[in-house]
Amino acid sequence: MKDNLVLSYLENYSKKTIPLFNYFFNAKKNEARKIGANPYDLLKQFIKTAILGKKIRGALMVLGFEIAGGKKLEAIYDASLFIELMHSGLLIHDDVMDNTDLRRGHPSLHKQYSPEHLGKSMAINAGDLAFYLSWEKLMNSNFPTERLILAGKIYSEFLTRVIYGQILDIVPDNNKTISKTNILSKLRYKTAEYTGVFPLLVGAILGGMKDEKKLRLLKEYGLALGWAFQIQDDVLGLYGDKEKTGKPVGSDLKEGKKTLFVYYLLKHGNAKQKSFILSILGNKNVNSQDVNKAQKLFKEIGAYDYVIKLGWDYVKNGKKAVPAITSDKKLQKILTSFIVFMMERTR
Amino acid sequence: MKDNLVLSYLENYSKKTIPLFNYFFNAKKNEARKIGANPYDLLKQFIKTAILGKKIRGALMVLGFEIAGGKKLEAIYDASLFIELMHSGLLIHDDVMDNTDLRRGHPSLHKQYSPEHLGKSMAINAGDLAFYLSWEKLMNSNFPTERLILAGKIYSEFLTRVIYGQILDIVPDNNKTISKTNILSKLRYKTAEYTGVFPLLVGAILGGMKDEKKLRLLKEYGLALGWAFQIQDDVLGLYGDKEKTGKPVGSDLKEGKKTLFVYYLLKHGNAKQKSFILSILGNKNVNSQDVNKAQKLFKEIGAYDYVIKLGWDYVKNGKKAVPAITSDKKLQKILTSFIVFMMERTR
């Protein structure tokens, strides 16, 4: 199996960090319990799903650190919790904005409370909490203060762009101005940069990488990886197995997201096909029959092949940068496998 | 007028920082514009009210710095933007949770967009944006990295508790367990600590204060100041001038907040008075007649005097710590006036 190397890298990352998560969360639970039953309860709800992620970003941060020649592996594993906490916070706020009911196989955080307004308020707090816990983790990491400040600068800079990406994502597009460039730009800001570039870069900075050329190539590789990740995310959103992804199939359609699938169909479909897609897009009453019909339609018309090819093009481009990023053969192999894995993953 | 010293301290703070805000926001606007019209628009909406605050926290941060003997005033003014940005972010999320329609004399951020769900989503993003811009400002401040990291640790620690305070605030209280201790604890976490202690402490740390005893006294003073601030906030919420506070009168009642006024009345009122208050508490249809009746009732029964006295008790206690915090007579005078001003302010 091609992705064995990545799966074992991710497994090792999980094995190393789960005790660190538990240690951190236990300390936090003790603090929250002293303040009150409700803060303690919300923290527990947060923790329940926070540790269930794929942990791709945390693992990439460790990989960036290794590429930079960083030696304090214990410290980087611990510091990397910050990026997973941040990601969990983003997802909680995102689920409120997108009305997503299911996350990592559990009801989304805002669905854990009723009435609805309390649920959303709790989710706003849980996301904010995750962000500040994330900063706490970074600020308390065992690295020279200059590197931590540099990491903090990068963190705030990337996250500002993620939020701009979220805004692009939630304001309805005009059907006429929908373009490949616009869609890719949205995917870049809302996901690709913070999933691919940010973890590798921050890991490399904490590992002491200073070579401008290497940093630039690492960013190029990371962006390609991030785009491949998001493209496969859209593929899994339509054709994935709910049991594996932890998300309902077809939710992008229900939420009215103008994915590359929709873009291709609106460009190449006939009037009837277009009107069908537009009729289900953003329609809260979409049922599984509609989703099935859309799945078939995207395949028939070539949208599926188009999206898959685009993803693999990013993989191909990203791979090219690898030899100049590191001369370590083992790390080269992991980098190459990691970007391939982005398109092969099923969860 | 007793508070002249504070008003001029605040005015000077505004004069010094408004150009810094403009400079920072102009750079941010340029970045956002490149990403898209909607991010740019949201940033502009955010800026519109972000610069209208009372700026008590930013000014207190500068005061803490001066007390520590810090000399780089230019750097502390610039760094202090972080605390005002954070505060604006908190208010935006708070307004969503509390269904507050008016903030700083303008419609709350979530009311600037429709439909409602888009407004709330935009407000989630605006708050998140404010938090990350706040960190960007702090991380890029011109202080030794060790001090910045220490400030960052304090920042994340205090904000975690603010969020816990928010949770205490939004989950409905049980009428039977409402107690003075619980209410004061809520006020402490949701406001007093981050309004009073945090700015003074972070300013002092950036100014190089290391004396444990002074730091402890500064925290005590700050907590008393923060409590007085929140108590007067509750007073203004019921008896203030909407034109000055920028917030509608009686909104705490509408939102069902168990303030000290309500606590006192439920403890000392007769059956009819209690049932009147419980009938309007959390009632969305509260009108100005109901608010007038509640205002009168709180005065008649002694709740008003009780709350005012409690606020002034904090002022008295806080003042006691002043001489040991600094031997500088001018700074002593500002500290004393500042805590008095918390109860005398009308906005």
C-alpha cells in the first residue's frame, strides 16, 4: 500500500501526542471545574471531539521540524498540540456557520445543547476557548523565545487569512461570477494555506530553518499539499463513506457550496442538468435520491474526472519541490508519500 | 470635577493611539482588499466600532507600564492596541450570545448583515479576526521577546477565564441557587479580571516589573477596579443614558441576567414584587413601562443603594493598595482617581 509510510507517521504522531493531550486537558479540566459546572461541562464536550481528528496538521508540524534538523522531538510534539487545538476551534465555528450537524462522527458542538441559541453561543465560546488554549500551548512551549515569537507572528498572519477565507466561503456567490480562479482562491484561504503551508512552516521555524530558498520551496510544497487536501475533501464530501469521514454525504450541496464539481457542471452541462443542480444547491430539503442523482451526473459529465485530475496535478507539482527541500532520503520519501496520501485518503 | 485627571489620561491615550489604530487598520484594509470584497467589507464594519470604545483597558495598560518604570512610551502605546482589539472581539461575540442590537451607538455587528444567520456568521468571523489581529499586534510589539512571551502567557490565561465567565453568564441560573457569591464570581470572570487586572499586569510586565509583592498588590487593586467597573456597568444598564452608553436601557432584564439588583429584590421583595421581576426577566417583550417600573422598584426596595454601596466598597478597598504599588505621587493620584472614576462614569 502506497500510503503505509504516512499512515505510520500519523500513527506514531498520535501515539506520541495522545498522552500529551490527556495531560494538558486534565490540567485544564481541573481549572474549569473550580470555576463552575457549566465551563467544566463545555470543556469536556470540546475535548471529546478535539482528540478525534486526523491530526494531519500536527504531524506536518513535526515533519517541518525534522526537515529543519530540529532535535528536541519531545518539545515539538508537545508544541504541536497548539495547531490541533486551533484546528478544532475553527471547525466548531465553521460548523455553526455551515449548519453542519455531524463532526468526527459526533453531533457538532452547537448541537450538544438546546435550545438552538444556547447551542450556538456555547459553540462560539468553545471555539474561542480552543483558540486561547492553542495560544497558551504555543506560548508555553520549550523553545527559544525568538523562535516562539516568530511562530506567533506566522500563526496570527495565517489565521487572519483563514478567517477571510471563511468570509469568502459563507457569503453566497453570484452564479455569474463563479470562476475556477475564485473557487481555488477560496480553497486556498479557507483551507490550503493553514493545512499545508502553516504547519510545515511553523515546525521548520521552531526547528531553526533560516534558508530563504528552502523556506520558499517548503511553502510551495505545502500549498500544493493543502490544495490536494481540500480537493479530496470535496471529493469525500460527495463520494465518501460517512462512517469514515464522520460527515454526512452531500452536505456541500445542501449548504449551497459552489465546489469545483458545481463549477464544471454549470460550465459544461445542458440546461436541464444545470437547472437540476441549481435546484438542489443550498436546498435544505435535499434527500439521498437527489444526492445520488448529483453523484451520477458529476461522473457522467466529466466533473469528477476533472476534479480528480486537478488534485493529482497539485500532487505532481508539489512532489517536484521535494529534492530541494531536504537531502535526507527518508524525509524525502515521507514528503512524497504525504502529498500522495492527500488524494488517496478515505477519511 | 473629581475625574478630570482620568478623563485627561483617557483623552491623551486616545490622542496618542488613534493615529496608531489608523495606521494599523489601513495596512489591514490593504491586505483584506486583495483577498476579496467581502472580507474587506467586514473589516471596515469591524473598524467602524472598534475605534469607538472608551479605551479604559488600553489606558490601564499604559498606566501599568508607567508604574513599572517603563520608558518606551511609544512602544507601549502601539502594543496596547492589542488589548482594545481583543476587547472589541469579545463584545462582538458577546452581542451575538446576548442578542444585543446596539453597541457603541451603532447596530451590533451581527445586525449589519441579513439574513440573521449570515449576520451571526459574520460576527463569529469578526470576533475571531479581532482576536488574531490582537495577537498579531502583541507578537509584533517592540519589546524584548522574553517579556512578550510572558505577556502572551498572561493573555491566554486571562482570556480562558473570560470565556469561562461568558459560559457562566449565558447558561440560565436556577432561581434557587442564585447567591451573591455566585453573581460576584460571574462578574469577576466575565469582566473584572480582564478589565482591571489584565491590562495593568500586562503593562507592568512589559515595563519590566518583577517585584512579586508589587505585582500582587497591582492585581488586588485591578480586581477591585474591575468589579467597580462591572457594577457601574450594571447600574448604567438600568439607569444610564442610552445616548452616552450606546446601549439600550433595561437590556439586562430582557436578556434575563441575574444582576445584583435582581438578587437583592428576590431576597428582600414581597411576593408581588418578586413575581413582577420574574415576569419580565428574560422576556423579549419587555417595554419601557416595565423598565420604568423595575427602576422604581429597585430604588424603593433598597437594591439600588445596596449595589451602589458595594461598588464604592470596592473603590475604597482598591484605593488602600495604591501607596504600596508606587511611590510616584502623580501615578498614585491617577490610580486613586481611576478607581473612583469607575463608579462615577456615565458612559
